[in-house]
Amino acid sequence: MPTTSPNDEAAIRERLERWTQALHDKDLDALMALYAPDVVTFDLMPPSQVRGTDRYRRNFEHWFAALPGPIDYRTRDLRVVVDGNVAFCHGLSHVGGIRADGASADYWVRVTVGFEKRGGDWLMVHDHISMPVEGRDMKAVQDLRG
């Protein structure tokens, strides 16, 4: 039976901080190094399901091109749960920046990330990014401040 180290949650939080820094720096190699090669993701931009780091890298390339300047990414209400060699975390994340067309990007997303401990390292094996929708017109709700 796997055991959980008291340092596992701290290690996962540190990896998430590295992810945020790599995103801010638009360092694709550092970003992809945090994912398992067989990652499965549900992303905002098409395709909605992506398998593998090579394909997921393309989503980040497109996102970085759409926001050519710095990306301000901040997470709040982060919860991390670890059990043996598996961990999940979720929280709300704010994205800010300037789009390629000069418009401001200012929205919130819900993020869930699954980790698996492989060879002593916590790797992201799944992430799911979403926006809630309004019931009547199914329009994305981008302001989750409330």
C-alpha cells in the first residue's frame, strides 16, 4: 500500500508554483516538463480533449500567441488532497493580459489538476479547465469574483 509523505502536499504546491512561473515566462519546455507524457486534458480551447504533451503543447503555443504580452495568472482557494501516489487539487484562477488584438483579457476559470507520483516525482496526469455557463443562454461566465 502506498504511503503519503508529509512533504507531498508541499511538493505539489511547489510544482504548481513552478507551473505558474513557467506560464508567466512562457517557457514551454519548463511547462511541459511538469506533465506526464500521457497526460489527458480538458481545455477551454479546441480540441476540448487533448492526449499527450506534444498535442497539449500546441494548445499553449496558440494561447501564448493569442496573449503575446505577459500573462498574469493567479490562483485562489487552492485545495490539495494527497493519498499515496495520487493527488488532486482544485481552485479558481484569474487570467489577465492583453490579447493580440489589443483587447484586455480578464477572466476566471475553474481548474482541477490530477497528479501521479512516478519515479519519485509528482507529474500532472490530468487537468480540467472550465468556465461555468449561465443557464438561460449558455453564455460563459467569466467573472467568478463573487
